[in-house]
Amino acid sequence: MTEPVVVVRGRHQDDFELLDQDGRLLGSAVRVGGMRSLDAARAYEVRDAHDRCVLNVHQAGPSSEVWGLTKWHYEVVLPGGSGAITVQKASPEPASISEGSRRIGTMRNGPTHAFMIEDHTGRQVARIHIGRTRFFSEHVELIAETEDGTSLPLRSVALAAILIADRELIQFAH
């Protein structure tokens, strides 16, 4: 979680490799829970290179898009952590990032980024990019760039935002 740039590569809504900016393996994001199409990619464990869980990300409510209004809700949990970090979108507003009852940041769709994450003061602390999508193989590459001095909870959200972007922003027609 201390890497300034993390590249995530894999099949859309499947398991992913996490790489540093030089292509070295940092870990993986592995689907957990049900494997049926309705349950697929609803929960992930982010693991380090030694296969230890460092972060859990799960969809805490249904996603929907009606008349251009988007709604989704995810929880991000550090193992042994005191509570969940909630990332919740109710369009047209940006997604709110809360730790318990305290708002710690905001996640916005960006004009040139999939998401931009701001801390509670409005300072941009991370950017999530969709690097590449390959329709026929459904392979995707997403990138998280995190600024120095970003808090651990917001660094965790930046990693989770990669998985949220894959689930909520990338659509392949079947």
C-alpha cells in the first residue's frame, strides 16, 4: 500500500495481478465468495506477494443505473482493523468516503481519469486510470497513482477503487 503506482492486470471481474510501476509483482486481488454470475466479483481479498490478505473489498449494496443516475456501495476493511471504510455513490453527487461516521474523502469521476480521490480538505491524493481494455479477451489494466503523504485509509481506498472501477465503469457487451 506504500507504492506510489500500482498496476492491476487481469480479466474483467476476475482475479488480478498487482504490479509496481516497473512490472514487479506486488501481490494479487482474488475473488472470494460465490462464483455464480450474480455473485462474481462482489468481494475481493487483496493479497501481498506472500499471499497474506492486506485488504478486503466487498460490495455492500446493489449497484444500479436508472436514467443516468448511478448508485453503488462498497466496504473496504483492513485485516484486524477497527472498522470498515465505506465508499458510497449516489449520482449525481461524487462518492463519499467515510470511516465510521467521519467523512474522510471524496471519490469523483474525472475528465481524464476513471476516479480522482480527494481527502477531507479537497486535496487530490490519488488518481485511478483505465490503462487498457481488450474486448475480445476481456483483459483490463488499471492504474492507481497515490500522492506522498496520503493516509493509510485513503491508500486502501485507492487500491479498492481499482476494483470498483473494473466493476462499475468497464462494460463488455456479451
